[in-house]
Amino acid sequence: MHELGIARDLFDIVLQKSKENNLKKVTKISIKLGEAAGIETDFLKHSFIDHIIPGSIAAGCEFEIIVERVKVKCKKCSKEFSSKDMKMNCPSCDGTDIEIISGNNIYVASIEGE
């Protein structure tokens, strides 16, 4: 379960940003998770809620995971589209040389606190 390690790394960012902004308490953490990031949403949420947040500056905070859809770009025609709009090729030019431009990362989207 590599989600626990990822959650720890993300929480280190939360702690660092909290310190930089003189927060005494974190009231909300929002994580943006790309659907192609290869991370199991439920395991990540469990890691935060049951293992990392309790007893910390964020104890009792609201926690959310925002799923980011995969967006791709055709290298042949430069058309951008959602992965749900394609099968194995570009729906515009039928090209097969595509690149993922979003939806494959995970990061701290926002932190709220006092």
C-alpha cells in the first residue's frame, strides 16, 4: 500500500505550508488526484483519516479528494480532449500519437486553517 507513503509526503507539504502561513490549526485539506495517477482513492483517504490526521495540527479537519479527469493532446493535430472521448486514437484526426497533459498527478490543492 504505497498510498500511506504518498499521504505522508503530501501531509509534509501541508505542515510546511501551515508553518509558512502561521496556522495553528488546519481546518480543511483538499487533495487533487488525477484519475491516471495510479493511486487508489479509498486507500489514500484511509491513510489520511485513520493514520496521519489524528493527533496532528489537522485533527478533526474536513478532508476531501478531488478527482481530476485525464486530459490528452494529439501530437498530430494539437486537439485537446478528455480521455473519455477517445478509444485508442484521436477523435479529430484519428492520430495515435497522444500525450497526457493533465490527470496523472497528485498534489495538495488547498489548505484552510486558523
